[in-house]
Amino acid sequence: MFKFKVGDKVKITAGKDKGRDGKIEALDSKKNTVLVPDINLYKKHVKGQASQQGQKGGIYDIPRPLSLAKVALICPKCNQVTRVGFRIVGDEKVRICRKCNKEIDTK
Ligand SMILES: [Zn+2]
């Protein structure tokens, strides 16, 4: 089971955006990366195309996927950076916060 989900709040723990936080917009469980808006931006040069309306040339800031090793979950219950644990509830596995021991996922 994957430790992170889309919508999770995470803290960046390494790299140029270290210390910042954001919400996971997308994740790739094969590459073990997450995409967080406005984090890990890089400049992309885009050429204008006359054939496509609204497509302007210029330099755009595009977020690049971050390795999971560089993010830590911020617990929605205690608001602390935490590691994710798991607990079996009924026949379901739910994520728990190692700091406050509360279930992270609410239904
Ligand atoms: Zn917690």
C-alpha cells in the first residue's frame, strides 16, 4: 500500500524547496514520485505556435515530480511532520500518524 495519496499535505525535506509545503496533486507509484504545485519548478521554454490559438511562446514555470524520499507527510490531525504507519481496522488497512497515532484517512 502506498504511503501517500493525492491531496495529502507534505513538507519538502530536501533540495532547493526544502522547508516548504504543499499538497500532492499527482503521484506515480511506479517511479515513486509526487507532483506538488509550485514546488520543484523549472523553467520551460515554449515556442509560440501560430496555428494554435492561445498558445504563447515564452518561459513557463513547470513543476517537476519530486522523489518520495524528499517529502514527508504532514499529519492533518496533529499538523506535525510524521512518518506513516498502518493499522488494520476491520478488514481494511488504514494509514495512521506515528506521532499522534490517529487515523489519517477520514471517510
Ligand atoms: Zn498526527
